Amino acid sequence: MLELITLITLVVACFATATISAILGMAGGVTLLGVMTALLPPRVVVPIHGVVQLASNWTRTWAFRRYVRWSIFFTFMVPAVLGVAIGSLLWSEAKLTWFRAWIGAFILFFLLWRRYKPTLRNPPIWSYGVLGLAAGLLTIFVGATGPFLAPFFLRDDFDNEQVIATKAACQTWLHLLKIPAFLALGFDYVPYAPLLLALIAAVIGGTYFGKHLLSMISKERFVLWFQVVLAILAVYLIISAVLD
């Protein structure tokens, strides 16, 4: 009975968090990571989370594919490979909670920077290469890098769909890279195949449900909620690291 309850809880969480991500372009991954951490053994959380988020972000990329800013994606792509390779070499089972606190502090700093330095609200294309390297390294350790990536995609020249689509494409690539990385580190995905199939179906459904709701939200309200949720996530990351 406990296993059935756990499965149902995870399926509902995947649907709900994919819906949130489809609307806001963020928040779903780190929320799901928290749920999985509470319900699954620690050693399986990041590898399982990576596959589910691969499905979620790929579905979101496909659903919004005509809005992807490909120049940013291709700038991000190759350095991300290097970052994942370095992260795999450094990986251990240590919790590394200071990473979460650092990411949270970075997000709060960036939000303040965005507010008081409006001329810097559109990062240059080359900066996404640096972002790819850093995100590739972090994704092996912290699993959900969405809050770390999010500030770079809240650009003045992006509409709602471009924010969601371009960020989702970059995150799809990161999660795809994690699978061979964890296979090389000895993780066996086969026993978790039935669970993964159920969770993947849930995130696909949640993505398309969220896309439908997105059309009802104005850009001004979208940006407001995006920043509010981002700030809340930053505070959560810092507090959870301190209390852990």
C-alpha cells in the first residue's frame, strides 16, 4: 500500500510540476526534486529526477519549438558537455548543500542587478557559453539547475513563449547528458523503468495542460510571477541548505 501511495503521489507531483513549468518556464523541477527527496532513497533521486525532467523539458521544447532561440541553444550546448564531463569526474555522494545556498544567493543578486541595472537585462550571446559550462558542472551535483538558469532567460527581447522554449531546450540538453554520465558512474536505470514510464506520462500531460493555461496570462503578469517565484525558490534553496 505504501508503494502504491508513493507512486500516486509522484505521478500527481509530476503532472502538477510540469504544469507549473509550462506556465512559468521554471519552478517545477526544483519542486519535484523536493518531493522525490522525501519519497525516494537519496542515491536514486538525481538520476531518476534527470530522466523525468528530460521528458518534461523535451515535451516543453517540442510544444513551443517555433519559439526557441537557437543561437542561444547552440552557444550553450558544447560548453555544457564539458561541464557535465568535469562534474562526473568530481562527483561523489556528498550532499554538497553549499551549492544550493550559493545558487540561491546568486539568484537574489541577479534579481537585484536586473532591477537596478536595466541596460544589462539582455546578456550577450557569448555569455550563454559560460552559462552552459557552469550549468553542466552543477547539474551533476544539484539535479535541478532551473533556478540557476532562469535569470539569463528573462530577457527584455523575449516574450513568454521564448523564455519557456529556449530555457527548456537548454535544460533538455543538460538532462540528456546526465543519463550517460550516471550510467558511467554505475547507476542502473532498468529496475526503475516502470516508475519512469508512469512519471514521464504524467509530465507530458502536465506540459500540454500548462501550455493551454499560458495563453490566458499576460506578459506583464507572467514576468511578475516569474520573478516572485524565482525569489521564493532562491530563499528556499538558502534556507534548506542552512537547515540541512
